[in-house]
Amino acid sequence: MITTRFAPSPTGYLHIGGLRTALYSYLWARKNSGRFLLRIEDTDLKRNSKEAAQAIEDAFKWVGLSHDDEIVYQSQRFDLYKKYVQKLLDEDKAYYCYMSKDELDELRAQQQARKERPRYDGRYRDYKGEIPNDVKPVVRIKAPQSGTISFVDGIKGEVSFQAEDILDDFIIARADGTPTYNFVVAIDDALMGMTDVIRGDDHLSNTPKQIVVYKALGFEIPKFYHVPMILNPNGKKLSKRDGAMDVMEYQKMGYLPEALLNFLIRLGWSHGDQEIFSFQEMLSLFDPSNINKSASAYNGEKLLWLNAHYIKNASYERLTKELKHFDLDIEDHDKQEILVDALRDRAKTLVEFADMAKAILDTPESYDEKAVKKFIKEDSFEILLKYIAFIKVSEKPLRLPSDFEQITKEFMAKYNLKMKNLAQPLRISLVGSAVSPSVYDVLSILGVDEIVARIETFIHKQKD
Ligand code: GLU
């Protein structure tokens, strides 16, 4: 059974790079009817890990990901890690090192002077001498001193590290007894039954150390997939300014979660030249072996394009529900569907959608002066007044945009007018500016009584 995990350090929020890794791990597990686990890497205890976990769960909930089992907190597993430190000490696969800070500094200085890589020289490995009693020891693992450490990465292929270039007997427990990062990650991944570890390739250099731990403890080594980073359009590390933000910021900016997931899955993975992936397609098509070997660039325009696509295709119920987060409640509006259809092709985000809807639904507080100057002619008020008189006495009920289109054409024919005499004055009096969706949609959304009221108010205010 495939088991994957997402193992964030508790930063207090989930950023989009993290969500991409989580998504890949989630899809791979779910696709294989496997398990997807969540572990909070909170060994430094400085942050509030419960809050951090909650932030991740909130973001997961928003985008529709779910994890199996209880969340694992590394901060609650110190006793367990100690047991494994002891086991390695007992088996002579690890040892106490009594080197003082001064000695370590001196060693570093010598190595630097010889232009060597700073590394621990192994002086307490198999040490038989006297034990200094003024130094609290650390515990170091016996790492291979020569040869290579290799593994087949699911994305990068065969990866080899020369032991002498990258390894020394690294610390697994500090002087205060707390375990170190690579030690606990390897133990947790093994005990949690990881078969596939999918993570950012900024962790690639940790992998040989973790492999040393797996081997020392006799654990099975999982398959690793090191995913290339997301870069900004200039090829630099993605910063907050570029979009490396809290996932929940994207909700506030009016993105639909399906657009964000679609964006993220394509940021580093592809299936031919297909751009749009439903969740079902993501599940059936995703395979971490097809993740790109090179870094991918964040492209905000693409995200907007995808968001527009998903807004265009969302159901009325869905949009109505989502728009409530943006202070727009159209649940009981009798022209809800006409309103949504008038705007769904025009809005790239839900924020834009809500703003455009409010511009129609709310009585204008002012009128665009430039538009008034340009489009309100001497005879405009008279035409508008005749128009409302005309629609008020319509025998046919006026409801749909097509009803308004028909009666407006009859009106223009009767008074020998052109659309240009009417359309912009109508828009300005109804919504305060000369830009709006189709004027027939606006008329239909407002209905006769509201049209009459708004035109009368407009004329009244303009005459003052
Ligand atoms: N805690 C690490 C991070 O947040 C991830 C470790 C891993 O996936 O192995 O970058």
C-alpha cells in the first residue's frame, strides 16, 4: 500500500509551495487507495504547533484535501526518539562525543586554513581514553567514511553522494538530549510506514543523512521524489511578493480552490499540453514520475486565467455560496441566474464578481461625471422619462433580458430613436457609469419598479 505524508514545519500558515507538495503526495496516495498522513515537524518547540496544525487543516478543508489518522507531532515523540538514540548507542552504531565548543572551533579554523570542508574529525569514535567530565556530550552516529550513498530518485533518477564529501559522524542528539532534524525525520517516516516521500528538492542534501539513519536502524528506505522548486518569473526563489503566500490569502483575493489546485498541479507536472484538470482527472492522471526535472516559474496571469475559467463554469449555487464571503448575498434574488450569467464571463476573481454585482444591485451613490458630460444630451431626460412611461404600461410582463430587448426596440421604433440615444443614458442613470454588462441584462436584473425609481432619482439629482 502506498503511504505518503505532508510534513510541514509549523510556520503558522500553509504557503502555496507547501500546498503543491501536499497535493502531489495526496493525489499519489489516493490514486493508489493508499494513506496520506500529516506530521508537524515542531521539534524546536518555539512555535505554537496546535495553531499551526489548525491553519493547515483549515487550508486543506478549503481546497478539499483530507489526511488519514491523527496528526503526528514530533514534539510529542521525544521519548520515542530517545529510545532509538539509546538503541544505536547500545549497538555501537553511535557514540558520545565530548568535544567542547572551543575544540570544535579550533578544528574548524584549522580545516579552513587548509581549505578543507569543515567536518567533525571522528576523534571520539571508538574513543578509549579518559572522559572529560566538564563537557556534556552530544551523540554522534557512525556514518560511512568512504564510498557512495546512492538512491534512485523518482524524479531525478540515480543520485549519488560521496560519503567523504558530504558526511561526517553527524549529531543525532544534542547535549541537552534533544534529537536532531534528520534523525527524527527518518525515524518518523519509517515508523509511519512511508513508502513514498515526495518533498521539495531543497531537502535533497538531507537525504543521504537520513539514509544513514535508516540503515543504522534497519529500516526500509522509502522511494524519494525530490520536486524542483517554484521560482519567480526572474528565476529567483519565490518570495511573498511574487505569490508565495498563505493559501488562505488566495481565498481572500477571490480565487476558487479548484483554480488554485489546477494551477499548482501544472506548476511542475504536465500531461501532454492539457491545461484544465478536474479533481477526478488529477486523481486518475497524476504520477510523480512525470514531475518535471527542472524548476517551474510562478505565473500569476495563468492563475487568473484558470480562475476565470472555473468561475465561468461554476454552478449558480456554488457561486452564490462563494460570493457570500465577499459581502454579496444573492441567494433570494429573483434574477440570481441572470445576474450570474451576465457577470460570469467578465470576472477573473470573486472579488471582481462581487464588485460588479454590487455596482448593479446597489443604487448608485454618484454618477460618473465624464460619462454624464459625454452622453447626457439635451433631450436625454425627456427620452428617459418617455421610456419609463412606456415600460410601465407594457401589457406583456417584463422579466427576462429578451422581454426588455423587445420592448426597448418597440420604444425606439415608436419615437424614431437609435440605441445610442438611449443605451448610455440608461446605463448612467441605472448604475452610475457607462460601463456595465448588456443593458438588457441590467434592466432585467433590476425590474420595472427599480428602473423607474433609479431613472427618476438620476433626473432629480441632475436637475438640482
Ligand atoms: N519540514 C520540512 C519542511 O517544511 C519538510 C520535511 C520533509 O518533507 O521531509 O520543509
